[in-house]
Amino acid sequence: MASSSATASPDGLQYTIITKVLRQLNLSYLLPQFISHALDDSVIAYVTDQHLRDEIGIGQLGVRLKLLRAIATETASISEP
């Protein structure tokens, strides 16, 4: 999916979905953590609460739940015809 707001890292991976989700939730400062763990568009739908807590370092349950819901909504809307 090409997008004018697509975010690519130096390794060429696309971070369009998580960039959009983080912007919507006013959490853009977390983008470097997602990039450093290579959580790009091809795998972002498989991120779990445990990943967000243990790997990304998000301690607040409410923030993790909002992120998971927004990621699920965004990935579902992309996969729908």
C-alpha cells in the first residue's frame, strides 16, 4: 500500500500503520521503539499486550489496550476489500 504518509526506515521496512495509529493516539514519540524492533506493516497485526509491555516498554495498561484496539482497527480496514 503506497501512501504519502508512509514511513520507511533505513532498512527499507514500511511503518505506515503504526505511524498512523501512534499519531491518532498522540503517541508518536513511541515510533523509534517500533522501528528498533522491526515491527513494520507486515507484522504489526501480530503485536500482543506482552510485546508492548516487555519489548516496547509501555507500562500503562490503558495505553496498551488503546494501541491494540487501534492497530486491530487499522489492519482490518486495510485488509477489507
